[in-house]
Amino acid sequence: MIARVYITLKEGVLDPQGKTVQKSLHSIGFQDVSDVRVGKYIEVTLPDSLNKAEADKKLKQMCEKLLANTIIENYSFNIVAKT
């Protein structure tokens, strides 16, 4: 099964990469962009033999132990397909 994991900075955490992208967009004519936040997208392939509850548990553990810095980042995930 394929899971998509989305990681974003928590509200209130400065995002210098997002500000750089915003400034670059302004410089090429997109002045109406008022804010940009940059995050991460990770695709994880898990065994099809897992049920949804098992997969959710494993993905939560992965996010909290390695994929996301839960002090400054939020994460979400969804299972999109069987392999």
C-alpha cells in the first residue's frame, strides 16, 4: 500500500524558505501572493497485508520518531492505493 505523508511547519514558526519563494514569485510578476509556506511530501510503501489500523499506527510512529520534528512541524498522512 502507498501512503502519502505531508509535513508542514506549525503556525507561528518562521519559514525562511517560504519567504524566499514568496520574494522570488514577486520578482517574476506574482505580486498578489501574500504568503508561502514550504513543507515536505513523502511517499511510503507498506506491505499490502497490513490493515488500515496497523498502517495508521506504523505511519504515526514513523512521523513521530523520524519524519517530522513534532516540536515545530505538523504531519498528516493518507493511504492512497494498494501496490
